[in-house]
Amino acid sequence: MLLRVYCSRKLPCISNYRFVCAFKVYSNSSSVVPEDEGREKFKKSEHVAFYRRQIQGPNLQHRALLDTMVLTEKGARLELLEPDSQTKLLLSLSLCKNDTVRILIDELEPVKARYRVPDVITGELQCQQLRVERQSKDSVTLSWSSGCHKICVWRFPFRLEILCEDDVMVTFNTKGKLWFETLQDPPRATSHVSRLQEDHSSSLWKETFRQFVDVKANGPSSIGSDLCLHGFSHVYGLPEHADSLQLRDTSRLGLYGSVPLLVAHKPDRTLGVFWLNASETFVNVHYSQSQHQDDQTPPVKRRRMQPQTDVHWLSESGVIDCAVLLGPSPQQLFSQYAQLTGYQALPPLFALGYHQCRWNYNDEADVKAVDAGFDRHDIPYDVIWLDIEHTDGKRYFTWDSAFFPEPASLQRHLEKKKRKLVVISDPHIKIDPDWSLYCEARDGGHFVKNREGQIYQGSCWPGKSSYLDFSSPDTRAWYSRCFSLDKYKGSTPSLFVWNDMNEPSVFDGPEQTMPKDTVHYGGWEHRELHNLYGFYQHMATVEGLITRSGGSERPFVLSRSFFAGSQRLGAVWTGDNVASWEYLKISIPMLLSLSVAGIAFCGADVGGFVEDPEPELLVRWYQAAALQPFFRGHSANTTKRREPWLFGNEVTATIRTVIQQRYCLLPYWYTLFHKAHVSGLPPLRPLWVEFQREQSTFTVDNQYMIGGALLACPVTEAGVEEVKVLLPGSGEVWYDVQSAKVYKGGRTLSLPVTLDTVPVFQRGGSVVCRSAGCGSCTAKLQQLPLSITVALNSQGVADGELYLDDGHSFSYRDRKAFCLRRFNMLSGHLLCRPANEEGTFDCDTVVQSVTILGVKSKPSTVVVHVPGAKDSFAAFHYMETCCMLTVSNLNLRVAMDWEIQIGSSLRTESGSQKYQENKRNILICQ
């Protein structure tokens, strides 16, 4: 697989890779269509000079100068030498305390500093000291306190091995692809000969694509290296691309954002490779063919024939900064990556509700009519969105006075119903000397410059525009202040923000983005930090909303472009898509790839941004999106109106049910986001994350786990009457959420479906908390009681958690105002106990009912015990056909300890209990 990572504004073309989070851009909605005519606007690999040089150039045989090695407080450092050019590099090795090996290579004596990506790694990494375990003239082996892992550095040709228990897991520079073009001073032509030499090397200093000329201030500066992942034949990650979850041996073009994290998995280990570089990057992935082997194969030969995956990274500039995350479990890997780049932000609860968006709602009356339509049709929603037409001539932070004359009043109208408004804010600023914000940005030096030192001008929605330099801390601070209530006229605390076009998109730029030779803060060329641009705007916007509230309220900001670390800031979506079954289908692996790479709060536009979906497609898309983290309907101004009630009563009823079910499940979703916030474990998970040893799950990307409890398999094809669902785990038990029917795991199930159904299964051994109703929005939802579903495993055991806080502030962090409860089912007892003793959030939320799946026979009694109160019998209903027991009318406060005893007599005065009937009744029903 060749993936070009370069953020560009290009609609997911469902077939093409270049891990260039590279410039992604599109100039109009037509560029969103697969196989679109604008494809020639984007480079192919053969058009990129640094890629050609590295692929066609010689393998340079570097030598590790082992006698220069020094053990330092943070690891080890030694010099590398390329004998032909006598180029010397400095290799720094560090071992973070979370089992992450960091490999950093820079010039030993550069003529000027090379760009190192700032602001992505969070804080100072805690490193362990290395010690020499073995040394010879050919190699040195380093180890650290854990003793399990080792690093072996080989002298010539230089390579670096990472071992576990003497087995090599990863080899760096295994094929000698280490490439490091040193910075140079520009050549000066002083003679005819030197002019000929200059012409010969012109492509090194100047590159032309179509009519665009890219002048390179530092000349050729590309870097690259290869890694071999031993024993691995499945790798994932590297969003954003429109393709299968498992990375393939094909060429793909990067889309709106980039996370240079590759995750490899095999039954006994998961590891990651994080390539911290923000310039244009190609990633070449090649799987070796594993040969047949059986139990008779000698162990030595078996090891020699193990599969492997070779990964070749090539970047235009910067330094080699490569972190290898050693796992070994998926959960540990997610934690290691979160410790490097940050944990998923805990979103305000409303952000997990349904969002209604269109380019564009016409005016305030239109917004109010849509808002009323949701109430009239009894469909819950939380947020309505305004695209670029709400502004005064595409001037962000303004309002069109004709169509939105009273924006604050509109927001207060929504806020009375506990709903929010989101408006768009793009990074381009209309060139208008009569507009105070433009003048302020210009005079404050907040715009990107061209290579001549003048303010760069490009074309976007407003026409001629200048682009804010978000890489500058001063510019970010200025931009953040623009969101203050006194500066952003017409805004209120219930207004939130959407960052679009921030790859950045430049309609008349090379590859529809900013030229690489434009200049940012610190004198850095855009080529160095292109993939960071949207990340920095996202950061500035988030900081603006936090500052607006005085640091008390959680922000919500959606960004189209993203980078590693964007999970700390908020949500992203997959960008402009098309109303087609193909795009619905590809949205699932796209979201799984984002989730694996740490971007947990992600979604795709429901129904497709361009073109008009048929009713069946729209229903199926709602069903899929309701089971994904970010849930927004969005459509272009060229499409027909698409509010959920415009397709007839039957479609309206189905969509209503889907959205209501989403709201009922929000306590579970919110708990999963808390888990992501503290552990890095994404809510949306490929099956192999939960079933690590089952190879049948490794390539599945049409179904997924929501947390550890729910398996979803959205229907993504037209006219389907039956779907095949893989139920993993030969020892697992699965319950159909709709029918409560029980199935054994380790099989592929053929399940009949109608337009009203989507396959969702609850895993035996889990507890899922739902709201007993849905309300009109999440604020109403918080006032409703809970319903708990306990799904017993084959041992009659289950457990799960519930997280609660106020849903909007940082009090959970600053004052420990949260409530984390654990539910355990064991031997016929369901216990509610604290999962964290620190929480101080004393909520009035109650559990109204408990449903237990897998109860073999009807119990004689159900008894509720609350400490300090008299035991009481509870009303219950047993359905023998599906082995389901429902205990109702409980009214148990979730913040208090209590237990429910199934089939038990009342607790005696001495406190003794009878368990025999419990054990008989709680045997799993299969």
C-alpha cells in the first residue's frame, strides 16, 4: 500500500492513497464525486520529486559509530555515518516508562535547525535509563528496568532491532532505506559551469506542478526510513483514507486529515509505529506472503517463514521522530498512544445527541421552523447548525443582517429548549480594508506570508482571502479572543463552532491548498507544517470557547482537518461525502481507522453531503450513524431539503425510532467517552480489539463493537432481506438486542432484516445502562430514570459501569464532581457499588428497571436490599420464550449502594442468605 499523507480538500475518492494529510482541497461540490474530473489537480507519486529521489536512489549504507555512544538521563545517543558523503547524523534513543521506544535522528551539525513538530506530544515524557547488556565490535544491546524488552544497535550496515524475550519484533532500517538529505545554503551561480550545475540540480531547489512553482528555501531536505514488523500480516490506521480498515497493497490519497500512526496486530501482540512528521509523507506498506507450515515444520524453519510487514516512511522535510509502541495488548497500545499525544476530550453531553445541519438554513424563521418540526414530530435533537451563508458576505464572526438580524435572540429561543446553535468559522479571512477584523489581523501580523514576505493571498468562499497563521501562539491567542461575547457580537454562551476548509483549502492554490513555500511564524515554510494547520485552528477555537466561559465550560468544536493530538480538542468528521450506498459502506472502515488512531469522536454526514438519497438509503444511514460517535445530518445547498419528516410517515416513524434509540443509549455512550478520556480506549472498536486472538475478526470492517458490550452490523446495501453477522468467541454468548434471542459465539449468523431493523447484539457478561425514555434533547434526558440490561455469560456473570456528571462543565475534573458506579452480577446477586471512591457528584438519577437476559427459569422472588432500609420484594416479569427477567418499579438511586437478589428469600435478622435457588435460576439459558 502506498499512502500519501497530505491533508487536502478532496472528497473521499473511493479508490486512491497518498499519506499526505497532505493538501486536501476541493474547489466545489463536484470535486466530491468519485472518479471526479478534478483529479488531475492532485499529484501522483511520480509527480513528487523527493519521493522519486528516495525510491530511485541508492540504498545508503550507514554505519553506527558505536564508540560514540553515551548513556544519558533520557536514554542513549550515538553518531551515524554515511561513508560516501561523510554525512554524520545523531541518533537519540529513549525509552518511555509506558513501554514506548522513541527513535530520533537529526543532523549532527546542521547549517540551521530543522523543523521538529511542536504541541503534539503532551508534556515531558518520563524516560527510563538504559543499560548496556551486551556489547561487541558489531553491536550493542541495551535493556531497561522491565527486563522483557531490549534494543540492539548493529554497527554495519546500521539497523536497530527491538526485541521481546530475545525475539525480534521490529527492525528499523532493515532494508537500508534510511535517507536524510542535509540542509544546504542556496547555490550561487558565478560562472557558466556553476550555472550548468545549477540547472542540473534545479529540481532540488525548485519544483513545478502544472502552473505552480515551488521554490525551496532550504533545498532538498527529505527524510525516510523503513521498518520491518516481524510476524505481522495485519496493519491498520493512517487515517484519513477511503478504503478498508486493513491497509492494503494499493495506492491511496490522503483526505482531510492525517494521523501518522500505524497499528499492527497479531493474536499475541499489538504494536504501533508513530511517525511524528507534519510535512508531506508517503507510507509504503508491503505484506510478505507467509508460507505453509505445520506441526512437523522444524522450529527454526518455522521462525524463518513467519509473515512480516514492511513499512517505508518518506517525508519531505523535518527530522526522523519515530515512536514504537510495544503494547502488547490493544488496550495498552491505546493507553501508550494517549500518553504520548493526549486523551480524548470528554465532550459535553449535548454533543453526543443528534445534530441537524444544512448548507444553509435560510434565515431565523427557517431555523425556528426546523426546530419546531422536531418537536412536532416527536424527534429528539440537540443542535442546529449554520453554514457560511449566515455571515455578512462570508466574513466570519458576523451575521447577515437581512436574514439573521437577531442572532442572540435566536440562540435564546433555542436555549429555552436546552438546545444549541453551531456556526462555521473557516481559516480564510476576506480581504476587506473596511472590515475591522481583517484590519486587526493584518496589522497584528497574523497572516501567512508568501516567499517574498508579503501577505499571502488565495481564493476561497469570500473570494480573495488571506489566511491566519495558526502556528503562531500570538495569532492563536488573538483568534481565541475573537470568540469573547463582547467581541463576537450576536453570540451567546450556547453558541458553538465548526472549523471547515482548514487543510487549508485554497481554490486557486497548488492541489487546492496553500503553496509549500509560503512562510509561517518562526520563518518556517508551509511544507514543514502543512498537516498541522487545521490542528492549530482547532486548538485556537477550543481555547477561545474555554476562555469565553472563564474556564468552567467544556467546549464543542468540530474540525474537518486534524492531526495526531486532535482527540484532545474535540470532534472530526469524514468530510464531504455522497448520497450513495458506496459512501455509506465505506464510512464504517473510515471511522474505525480514525478510532484506532486515537480520534474517537468521529462521524460521517448522514445521508451524504451531495446528491439526494433515496428513502431506503437515508433510513439505513440514520441507523448506521446512530450507532457511531458523532451523529449529524448534513446536506449541500444543491440538494433537496432533508429533514427527517419530509419522506412520508413510514420513513419519519423509522427515523424517529432510530434517533430515540440513540438517545436512550446515551448513558452508555457517555460512559464510553469517559473511558476514552481516562484510558484512551475508543468507544468504536474493530472486533479484533475485543477478540484479540480470533483471526476471523482481523479483516472485518462492516461490523464493530460499541465499547465492550454491544456488537453492531449496520445494513449498507440496498434491498437487503438477510445479513451475515460474525459473532466472535467460541465461549461467548450473544443476545439480539431487539428480540432478546440468545446465540452462541464462534459462528457466522444469517439474520433476516427489514427496513426497521439493524443487527445489534449485547455480549454475555456485560451490563448496559439506558435511559428509560428519550426526551426532546439531552438536557431532558438527564432528568429521566435509567433502565439496566444485564446479559449473563455462560457462567451467569456480568459487569458494567455507568459514568455521570453535570454533562457540561469541568467540575468533574476540578472538583471531582462525578459519579462512577459499577454493576456486578454474580450468583444471582446484582450489586451496585462505587467504581471510584473519589467522585463527589450526588445525583438524583434512579434505576427504574433491570432486565436480565439468560435466566434459565422463573425465580420465586426478587428481593431488593438497600443498606439502612428494610428488604423488600420487587415486582418482576419472566418471559420463558427468551429467558428474560424484568424487574420493575425499583426507584433505586444510582449513587447509592444496593443489591438485587434473584430467587432469594428475605434476608434474616442474623444476615444469613439462601443461595441455592439463585444458583439454579441464574444458570445461563441457551
